[in-house]
Amino acid sequence: MIDLSGKRALVTGAASGIGRATAALLAELGAAVVLADLDAERGERAAKEIGGLFVRCDVSRRADCERAVGAAVAELGGVDVLFNNAGIIRRSTVTEITDEDWDLVMAVNVRSIMLLSSLVVPLMAANGGGSIVNTGSGWGIKGGGRAVSYCASKGAVVNMTRAMAIDHGPQNIRVNCVCPGDTDTGMLAEEARQLGESPDAFYADAADRPLGRIGRPRDIARTVAFLASDAAAFVSGAIIPVDGAGTA
């Protein structure tokens, strides 16, 4: 059912974790892929292994986003699939967080979606449509402890997705949101470090959900690939937890 032959995809946060796994799967399914990330070394390596094009991009900066989209247009001729996946976390309460960390989380997790979507939507509209997938979180659906900026940012992503689906549905642009649970990525390890917890204990606690394990990047990538494909032609405005029934 999932064939992405002829699709042109731009994936952010593509040097590692969910972004890398998704870029790889989209390429396997036939898409031409541009990988965007701040980490040039890992991004170049991922692009070489996947067979895509890497563009160094700070997704919180308009000029960098313009360069990434421009590269996709120059190399691929356009963008049919945008996966807004780049994200960061700062574990703290509202009384602990600094202004700088709050602004950084909002810039990377929320502003980036506005910037890239504002650049890609006109391209998709001119080409007859497309698919945008945003990475939310289980904590965009419910709250979590010592993660006030992350919860706020991912709640914004969830409702941005709905608003964008309403605005751009008439242009045949579908907008959906995947909400991963704890997934085996560098971000999860970074959370343990920020909280000063043992990684083994942190991971064991994260696996305490009905399916009895944390997610794998490929788990989320499969859902993104479905949403990017014509198999999801009537799916838009959906908020899809991919979390082993964690939010359930």
C-alpha cells in the first residue's frame, strides 16, 4: 500500500533518531530525500548512507530554512512531503527554566514548523497538494513532570497541526501529527542526563506501558511513511499517538 516513488521529501532533525530512521524509510519506499539538521558531521554521514542530500540547517532561523527548501527545489524540483521533526527538550519546572531555554525550546519545536511550512505550502499548492507531518509528543496530549517548556511546545504543535489542516485542506495539502512516546534516541538519553538519573533506571521506567517497551525510531518512521503516502489520502488533521498505549 505504501509506495512513495516520485515523491520529494524534506526531513528535519534527520541526522539521528526518528528523523534519520524516517529519511531512510522514505528513501527505501522510493522517495527522493533532503535531510536537514544542525549536526553536519552526522547529517552528511546519514545522507551518504541513505542516498539523499544533506543541508545544514538551524530550523529556528528563517535564512537556514530558506536554504534547505531552496536546496530541495534546486535538486529535486519541489517538495511533496515535509516532515517537521527537529526538536529539543529541557527538563525543568516553570520556576526553574531560564528565559533562554524557554525561547530555545519554542524556537526549535514550534517556530521551525511555522517557518518551513510557510515556505513549503506555496510549493505544494502550486503542484496540486502534498503532505506535512509534524512531530508532536505524548506530552502534547497530556502533561508531564519537569517538562513545562516541552509540554507547552508540543501542545502548540498539536493544535498548529489542526489549524494548518483546516487552512490548507482546500489546496489538497494534508497536515497530520505523530505523537511518539519515549523512544530509543539520543534525546531520551539526554533527558536522563538532565534529570541526573541512571539511564538504565530511566529507560526501565519509560518502558512501563501496555506494550512493555520503549519505542524504536523505525516504529515512528512507519507511521510517518503512511501519512506521507497516498494510502492516507483522506487523513488530515489527525493526531496519532505512537507510544505503545502510553497515553491510553
